[in-house]
Amino acid sequence: IACSVAAPMSGKIVKVDVTKGAVVEAHQVLVVMEAMKMEHSIAAPHAGSVVEVTVAQGDAVAAGDVLVRIEQ
């Protein structure tokens, strides 16, 4: 089962903590983004392996943009 982790709001990616193929735990921070002058940690909804990372540090994203795809 694949799952997409999307940006909750528009902002800028300040840190990407995972790479393709990484094994992640539930609630592990995947990406940190800056929005409204605050940093927001985007975490994995469940454990699994990262099948795709669609953003890099410095990227601007819109609300709903897919950041990471995880497969259980």
C-alpha cells in the first residue's frame, strides 16, 4: 500500500531528512518546511519504505503538493 505525504500549506522546503529507499518509522520527520515564518515538521503517517522524494531543500511548494511517497 503506497501513501503520499503532501504539504499542508504553501511554503519553502528547508530540510529533507530522508532519501529514496530509506526505511522510516511512524511519526518520523521526513521534511521540514517553512511557512508563515514558522518551521513545520512533516512526519510519516505510518512505517514503511520511501519510494520517492519529490522535493529538495530550497524548493517552493504549494498546499497539497506531494513531498514523499511511502510504501508499507
